[in-house]
Amino acid sequence: MDRYRRIERRRGMPLPIQLLFAAAVVVLGGAILWVGSGQVGPFVSSMAGGVGSFVSKVGTVAGSPVPTAAPDVPDAPSIQAPDQPYTNEATVDVTVNVPPSVAGVEGYTLRLYVTLPDAQPALVADVPVGPLSAQVIPGVALADGRNDIQASIAGPGGESETSAVATWILDTSKPKVSVTSPKDGSRVTKSSVTIKGKSQPLAAIRLQNDANGAIATSAADKTGLWEAKLAIALGLNAITVTATDPAGNENTTKVDLRRGEGKLTVSLLGSMYSFKAKKLPKPVTFTATVTGSDGRRLKGATALFTVSIPGLESIVSGEVRTGADGVATFSTRIPAGAMPGSGLATVLVNSPQGGSVTDRVVLSVE
């Protein structure tokens, strides 16, 4: 009869110890999973809530993938505003400064919006962001009047906020310009005169006197009023006034001023001044040119000529009136019998407005 060895089975761990051991394994695995996922806080709170809560949350963590971070929305760009908003050009080149973080990066575009008065913004350009921080968008069309322009950056994370507004104002109209003082055709007596006028506000004003080449400049104020002091020559002064508005449009007007010396004047000239006694008689003509106190040639003045020659009786004209050119003439003959010596030709002029003036020239007989 065979002998059999009794096989004795080892007694297993008590059930409470087995349960405790299993819970420890679960906790250790959960801790590793939570730490790997960066969720240490939930691990601690789960442990505080008991093993059941812990196991439930471990299942949730194990079944949830780690989320991928969304792309950032880029910062807003900025537009280089013009030195002054007015222009008479129908298109402009707009320079935009893009954030350095997106310059030259694929997937980003630069958008340009134009807003007109009482209208919604309109997208006028959508171009890839270039490699440089400063990007030029050429040939942006402007509408008459105010154009408010803004820019934004669009990318994988969405569209940025729009930039601050840069304004262009399209103005193609010539500015109005007028002279209010002195009036056209006025008479002046001084060597310079202050000219006043009105134009478009902030327009640049340039005055040029054709009589002496004098130039003066000024600028219209916010109400359009301007004034400038200009040198004036004797006689007629044709003055051109040019106004240039902030957009570069020009317009001109003209004003004529006459300057006199402030007194009546006459200039006497003769066709001959020297005579030979042996060759007398000789014809001679005297011309008197009369200018009024305003610098204009004086029409309707009366001139009386007298010619005195040694050895002869004085020759006296009748009253001769000046014509529209302010000129009076007297023609006579120097008779034979004159003696060698000096004589005079004189003229006395009386103005129709009152006042008189004289002039004379020396004659000689050889």
C-alpha cells in the first residue's frame, strides 16, 4: 500500500488584509495616473471622499484624453496715420505695423477695413502677413469725404481686435478765395498795403505783385480769414492771390491797385531844347503828362504852356486839356530874331478836382 504525503495548503491572507492590499494598489495606480495628467488636486480631494469616490474619479481620468491648448488670438496691429488727413489723391498706400510674433508666420492674414460716415465697416483688403513688421497695402481706394481705416490680424485662433482708427479725407474741390480789402481798382498812396480776404479754413495764401515782383504769404485761420502786407509800386499793381487748401487743391483771384504819390504831378518834355539862331525859325512841340494823386493819368486837366526865348516875346498857348492818357501837347515855332542865351518852356496844370502844379525845361539859343 502506497503511502501518500499529505499536501497541506497554506492558509491565505485574511480577507480584510486582501481588501486593504487591493485598495492600496488602486490608490497607487490612481496617484500615478493623476500625477501624470497634472491633476494632483482632484487626487487629494478624491482620497478625502473615500475609496469609492476615488475609484470613480480614476475611471473618469483614465477615460479622458489630455486637452490640446487652443491657438492664441494675435494682438491688434496699428496703422501709421498721415501727418494730416486731407488729400486730393483718390488712392493711398496704407502702412500697417503687425505684431512681431506673427510677422512672416504662415496662416495669418492682414485685414483692412474702411468705414464711411453713416455706414458699416467694409473689408477692402485681406492679404497674407509679410515677413516685416511694417507692411504696406498699396492703392487703397478712398471715397469723397471722410474715410476711417482700421486693421486686424486673422489667424488659427481667430481675428484680433481692430487697430485704432486712422483717417483720410478725400477733397478734390478748389478752395474759394476772395479779397475783401482793399477793393479791386482802389487807389493807394503808401509803399505797402495790407490786403485782407477769405478762403477755406487753414488754406495757405500766396500773393504776388506783377508790378514789382513782391511776394507775401499768409494762412487762413479756422474761420477762413487771412491778411498779408505787400509792397506796392507806383502806378498799376496787378496782384495775384493763390489759395492752396490742406488737400493740395489751388484756386486764384486777382486784384488791381494803383499807387500815386499822394499829389498832383506833371512832367514836361520838348521835341527840341537847343536852337541855332541862324537856322530859325524852327518848329517845336511840348508834351505835358499829368498824373493825379492816386497814380492814375489825369483826364480833363487844363494845361497852359509858355515859351520864353531871349530877344523874343513870350509864346503862350491857350488852355489845352489832357486826354484819357493824361497827356496835353502844344506845338509852335521859334521865330527868327532870337538872341543867344538861355530860355524856358513852362507848363501850368490845373486839376478838375482842384489843385495846380507846374514843370519847366531849359531852352538854349546859340
